Amino acid sequence: MNPVLQLTPADWLDLFKHFASLSLLAVGGAITAAPEMHRYLVDETAWLSEAQFTSSIALAQAAPGPNILFVALMGFNVGMNAGAGLGGGWVSVGLASLGVVISMVGIMLPSSILTYTATRWAHQHRDKLGIRAFKSGMAPIVIALLLSTSWLLTLSHNQPASDWPLYVLTALTTLVVWRTQVHMLWLIGLGALLGALGWV
Amino acid sequence: MPLMPENQPLHQPRSKTDLFVSFTILALQGFGGVLAVVQRELVEKKRWMTREQFVEDWAVAQIMPGPNVINLALMIGGRYFGMAGALAGIAGMLAAPMVVVLLLAVAFGGVSDAAWAQGALRGMGAVSAGLIAAVGLKLISALRNNPMGMPMCIGLASASFSGVGLLRWPLVYVLLGTGLVACSWAYWQLAKQAALPGGRA
């Protein structure tokens, strides 16, 4: 059993401030702020172990739902460490819940307030030339960003000799989803199965 | 379900509960990212918005700080039901998936090192890369009515793809570069249209 982490109320406040300060910087998804979270939570404060940090990101990406939930898992693990892990009973559950709430509110609140206010304003002025120009102008760029994201995800597996089945799987998925109405969960399930069997 | 429901009339969410439930169902289907499911459900099945509107909203959701699919849920909820709708959208996107991911963390915290689990993640990752690419390809048709004209759109998209995808420049510089050109060009075109007799004021 790991030694129990001692967190003061000031530490919880620091945790909140850490996520809140990253909230407005994380343009393009909170995952872009992951290196900074690692520096703070693992290197500086040691509130999370290396393994907890990595598995928080991996688990949130594998699970359904927005990937931002990796932040909830980080808060959960900090709370678990501040309790006595799963053996700590209700104290651990309480602290883990506190960790989830503090980190998620921290990462979500500032950006949501800004987005809500800005988009309300933009919607009220949607007939203004500047707003229409922004939306029309950004449209092709946003589409390019989607294609770039897919491209970079694919090339993150950079050993063509062994990774080519992944490239094929990505290309086939693209074609199927683009051209048919096959339910996406079938494709995800197929990908998981092929991967678990070691075929891709 | 017809393949091209482009010309059917649009619907809208009936209530905040409808928003919450719709986004919950969306989010629970979104393995490896929710975007592909959002596009298919909101544009093709529920018909809450056209492809053009989706691209416009997605542009804003992506450029604002914060998780982009949650920004989108917040914007759509806010548009129909104000602040309460925005909260219903966010809650729908987050509540149920959060419970699932925490249960997974408790139950399977140690499994993630197993070879089959790593393999399954690899396979799912490859599929979700394909899902995102398919959304990008589908949305190209939304550029047909863009005031900048198709050739300019393709040029800007290619330049952005080259910058981010091929040359791997930081996103901010590419957005500032191609974004500024694009918005100025769009502004000029829209202003020209508006100046024509009978054009939009």
C-alpha cells in the first residue's frame, strides 16, 4: 500500500487553480495541456504516479464519452491517493469524489463561461458581416483540421512494416462511414476485436 | 433512413430533457471521441442542423478554449433554452460517461498493461482515426454554398492541412495564417455580395 498522501485545503485549492488556469489555454482540447499537467501533478507535487497519469489518459480515450474525462480520472486518482486507495472505504470514495469535482469544475468552468458568453454575443450579431465572414472563412480550415487530426493519429504509428494493417483499418473505416450508414459502434467493436486478437 | 436527407425540414430539441437525453446517448456511443457520432446524429438523424450550420458551429466550438464537443453541446443547448439549456447539454455529455469511466477505473485499473487490452486500444484508435477522416470528407459538401467559392476553399483547406498535418507547425500559427487570409477574403466577398443590387444587406 502506498503511503497516504496528506492534502491540506490549500492543496485542494491549488489543484483547482491548476486546472482552472489551464482551462483557457487549452485551445484544441485539454489534451494539449497534458505535458503541463504531468509537470505539476507527477514531477512537482507527486500527487499522481507516472502509471496513474498515463492510465488516466489511456482509459478516458478507450471509454465512451468526451476525452476530457481524463481530467476527472486524474482528480479521482489524486483523491484515492489522499485516502488509502480502494482499501480506504468511504473516506477514499469521498476524497476521490472531491478530486473529481474539483478537477472537472476547474477545467470546465472558465472555458465554458467564456464560450457561452462569446457565442451568445455572436449569435445575437449573427447577421453582422464580421461574424458571417469568420464562420464562412473558418469552415474550410476546420475541415482541414479534422483531416489533419486523422492523418496525425494514423501516423503516430510510424513503423509502416508492422503498422500497415492499422493504416488499412483506418482507410476502410473512413470509406465505410463516409459512404454508408453502418453503425459506428460495430466498427469500434471490430477494431477492438482485431486489436485484441493481435491482427492489426 | 434515406442517404441524403439534405432537403428535409429541420427539427429542433423539444425540451431540456430531450437535449440531456440526446447528448447522453451520443456521448455513450462515442468511443475514441464523440465528434463523428455528433455529426451523424445531429445532422443526419435528428436533423437539428444542416451540414453548413454544423461546420459553422464546429468552427466556433473548436476555436474557443475548452473541449470542443462540450463547447458544441453548450452552444446548441444555449441557443434553444439559454443558460439552462447549455447546462443540460454539458451535463448530458459528461454525467453518464463520467460514471462509466470511473467504474472502469475502479474495475479495470490494472488491466491496461495486458497485451490484449493494448491491442484493443490500438485497433479502436485506428477506427476512430477513420471516423474523424470520414466526418471531414462528408463536411466538404457543406462548402458548396460558401461565399469564398469552392476553389478558394480547397486552396485554404490544402494549405491548412499541409501546415498542420504534413509540416506539423503549431496549430496557432497555421490558424493565424490561413485563418486571417480566409476571414478577410470571406469578408470581402460578402461585402461585394451585399453591395450588389438585391444582395443581402
